[in-house]
Amino acid sequence: MMGTIFGIPPQALFGQLLLGLINGSFYALLSLGLAVIFGMLNVINFAHGALYMMGAFVAWLLLTQLGIGYWWALLLAPLVVGLFGVVLEKTLLSRLYKLDHLYGLLLTFGLALIVEGAFRHQYGVSGQPYPIPDALKGGQNLGFMFLPNYRGWVVVASLVVCISTWIAIEKTKLGAYLRAATENPVLVQAFGINVPRMITLTYAFGVALAGLAGVLAAPIYQVSPLMGSNLIIVVFAVVVIGGMGSILGAVLTGYGLGLLEGLTKVFYPEASNIVVFVIMAVVLMIKPAGLFGRER
Amino acid sequence: MIARLLASAALAALTIGVMSTGPAMAQQGKLSGDMVKIGVLNDRSGLYADLGGEGSVIAARMAAEEFGNKILGKPIEIISADHQNKPDIGANLARQWIDQDGVDVIVDVPNSGVALAVQEVTKEKKKIFLMEGPATSRLTGDACSPTGFHWPYDTHALAVGTGQAMVKEGGDSWFFITADYAFGHQLEADTSVEVKKAGGKVVGSVKAPLNSADFSSFLLQAQASGAKIVGLANAGGDTITSIKQASEFGLTQSGQQKLAGLLIFLSDVHALGLQVAQDLVLTTGFYWDRDDESRAWSKKFFDRYGKMPTMVQAGSYSAVRHYLKAIEAAGTDDGPTVAAKMKEMPVNDMFAKNGTILPNGRMVHDMYLARVKKPSESKGAWDYYQILRTIPGKEAFASFEESGCKLPK
């Protein structure tokens, strides 16, 4: 008989940590998009959850209406959601940049309610089943737990996307333009760079990330109109803890909180849906700008 | 276009005018507010919206239509609202409906937490409360009310049906994944009693917060427990997610563990698809494909709602119909008088045959133990259940003496 850690066999603990990492992958992907959008546009995008849900629904519609499978959906759904983002930014959001943050928040919150309401009206709340793609069915027996292949794939995919986004923004020329445009848009424009278009594309990219997360989530959860609102509050807490606008902060906090939540589910499951908010409260008291944020 | 709009607005104003002068001109009737006003209060947007929701409103309307939308010569009106699964909102809405809007009866109210709060209000105001959505047997137990009626099912009946059946098949050790509120706790408690009575044992349980997105952690704990049966003491969206993820994590494939969905609605099976839901054993108060009468009614319901009725929706029809018949027989809509009449009359409709109502408001009728068909067995859309056994009402529900209700007999 092996020893135990706080009364839990270590093997069970490994399993729970791995599950936490999987959930953290979704937190990271979603908070990454939010951080990109806030960093570049100064908009608190409350529609993020609705767009995540939309990504899942686009995947489901592609499959059931057109017979287009998972792998194409992985590409097409973020494109569709990104295009929707372009329309939103061009027609609505771009009018609000000169106003207080609050207006952007209210607008996107309203949009989220409209989008969710429309889907709920059409499809009900129980959700639609989306099958796991054949190539990723089954799982591996890791000794301490059974890991479904699909969950493993989610962790890998999310890591790849998060790291490449971080590199693109922090290490490339395009990223440098973007960061410069946030600091001083007038000057960057003077160098002949089309700043408004860059902002539009940044927003589109941010929401496309949400759409991608939606496709990744579709086979795990039901494709349901409520899936976004269930998740978005937690993701906002993640962004606040990580520091608004900090890309690295959002990603690291996403994974970290996923792990912490996983542990809570073992030691005190009743608290698993509030632990993130408790941490948020504590962080706000000690470091109001967030763990990785800087005071502005 | 604008002219038409104006015309219809004028017409509407006229109608309202006529309606508001109506009661003043009418004779002093025996109905409060000169009408019977039915308030359907349920979850219309959250995880329980599909098992009741608008479907329960349509079912109530179908009952009213059987009376020609009129009772004792006065109109029947049906209104609805969303309690958002919050007990305070539910209780406030109920209070407002009764005090200001002249509502005579409150219908459905899924979510045991909300139902317990509304039961307090209707008890105090002496108004009829017809419960179809909520599950906890406390509603006819320690929290019973002289004017409260619990219709299609309760945690006791689910425990007797599914709990005993699984133990009989050799599932003698149980682990529960329980929704962390009134309903889940009661369902776990009731099922544990039945499991132990049948000779099984409970090895552990985990309380999952309501509306969790991910159940894999809880499922893993269930797997580690080594129990033969993993009992899902949850409902709606939570049950759907747990079953889907249990299949993903290979919980049942090994053949060593079985899932027991303690409360599964037809809408859940529809959402999961037969591929994932196949072979689940469940207990239900109603199945649309039971006999000619239930098929005929369900077909009419389907034509209006686009989905086959759950036991909650079918139960809403049955309860409202019985309520209206009792008003007809009593000649009044006074709460306690109608309640007494309802308890005198047997319930006979497409939902229940010779149903009887106990002094604590429990409607006793046959329950059904069912198994979800395999995709290959299903002959078409909504052909989901095979009925394994009819559980006689007396066996399924606790007797008045057992219930713990302190009302006079």
C-alpha cells in the first residue's frame, strides 16, 4: 500500500492535477483572447463567452448541416467567428474607443445576451451532442488514470496556440507594431501603418481564439447556448488575477487556476466553483493590478 | 403599414377597456377576481428549461382548452415567469402574483430549493401549489402544506425504482455524485435508504456544485472508489454532462462500474443521443409511448411544441386539469376548499389511471422502470424507452404515515 498525501493516494492526486490542467487549457485560451483584446483595444469584451459558444455551434452546424467534420471545423469555425468579430468591431465597437471602458463592457455584455438568447430560442438549453473525431477516440491508461486521447489533444493544442500567440506579439515585427499602436496610435499612424485596420484584425483574432476554444470544447461538453455564460465569469476572474492586458499573465494564470480548481475538487468539492473568486479577492487586496499586470 | 399598426393599437386599447370594465359589470361570482388565473413558474432559461419551461405552459394551456378556456362561466388566464433557479426570486414572484396579480394557483416550479420557498408562500396565503418539476420528497414530508400537491414523481419514488432495481441486478455497492443543494441531498439520502434496505452498501459520495461544466474530477473519484454503481443524484444539464463525460473517461466500458441516472428526463436522453445514453436504467412517471391515450395527447403536444413531453410537462397538464375539475365540482376557487375537493376525487386522465391524493398532497400513481434503447432498437425519432416494469403507486411513494408530514389526516 502506498502512502497518502493529505489522505489522498498520490495516484488520485496526479489524475486530478492532469484534469485541472485540461480545464486550465480552456481558461488559458479564453483569457488569452480577452487579454489580447484588452491590451490592444482597451475593451473589456464581455461577448467572449457568447463567441466561444458560437464557435462550438458553428462546428456543430458544419457537421450536421454540411457534413464537414472536426478538423475542417477547427479552421472554419474560428474564421466565421472572426468575421463576425470584424463586423462587430467595424459597426459598433469602433465608435466607443474614445469613451470610458464601461461603455465597451455594456455594449459587449448586451451583445452577449442577444446572441445567447437567439441561440437559446432556436436550440433550447439541453444542448446538442458533438461526437469526438474518430482519430482521437479511445484513451491511454497512464497507470494512475485513464486519459481520453481527446483531452490530451486539447492540452497540446492549447499550449501550441498560447505559445505561438505570445511569440507573435512579443517577438515579431508585427507584434511590435501592435504594441506600439497601443502606446501611441497617432505616431504609429504617422509611420504609414493603418492602425484602425490593425485594431479590427486584433479584435477578430481575439474572438477567433474564443471560437477555436469553442470547437475544442464541443466534443467534451454539450454544444449548448449556456456553455459560454457558465465559463465566462471564471475566465474574467482569471484575467483579473493575471493582470488585465498581460498576455503571459493570462496564460499562466489560466493553467494555474485550472490546477488549483482541480485540487479543490478533491479536498473540498463544494467550494470548487468559488475557489477562483476567493483567490481573485485575495489578489485584488494584495496586488490590485493582478499578478502579472503593471500599474497604469 | 403605419395605418395598420395604429389600427391594431387602437383595437388593443379598446379590448383592454372592455376587459377592465368587465368585472365591474359582472355579477358577484364565486371566483376571486372573476377568473381563474394560473401562474406557471419555472426555469425558462437555465439548465432545467428543457424539461419544463415553455412546455409546461403549453401543457397547462392544453388543459384549460379542454374546458373551453372557461370555468363556471368565467375565463381562465395563464401567465408564466422565470424563477432563474433562485429561491428568493421564486418566492418574491409567487408573493407578487398572489398579492397583486390575483393568481389563484402556481404550477410546476422545478428546482427543489425554489419549490420549498414557494411552498412557504402558498401555505401562508392558502393558495393551491401544483408541483411537477421539483423532486424532493420533503415537499410532502416535513415541509408539506395543506394546499400543496406533488404530482409526477419524487425522490422517494426514484430511489425505490432505480435504487432497488440496480441492487437486484447485483449492483450492491454505490458511490454518489450529488448535486449540492436540497434536491441532490434528498435524492442521495432516499436512495441510500433503499439501497441498504435491499442489502447493498454506500461506499462514498461527492457533492458537486450545481451547473458544473466539468464532472471528470468527480467521475475519477467515483472510479477510484471501486463501487459497482455510480449513482447520479443530479438532474438536467448536470446529468447530461456527467453521462457524456463518463462515457468519455471509459467509466462503464470496463464493465466493472455501471451508471445509475437517478433522475433522467426524456429531454436529457434526447440531448445525449441514444449512442451515449443507451442502456441507462431510469424511473419515470410518464412515457409518451405507453398507450393510445398517452400517444394521442403527446402527438397533440408535439404538434405545438416540436418535442415530445417530459413527465414534468405531461404532469402539468394532468395537475391543472384535475385542479380545474375540482373548481367545477366545488363551485369556488377558494384554496382550502378546492384542495379538499382535489383530494376527494380520483385522478383519471392520459397521465394517470385511478391516481389518488394523500392528505399530504402526494398524488399516488404508477411509476415506470425504463431502460434507454440502443440505437439499433429505436424505430424512429423519440422512440427511446423500453418499459421494464410498472411500479405500483403504493410501492413507489411513501405512505402518509411514513412521509413525516404533520398535517391532520
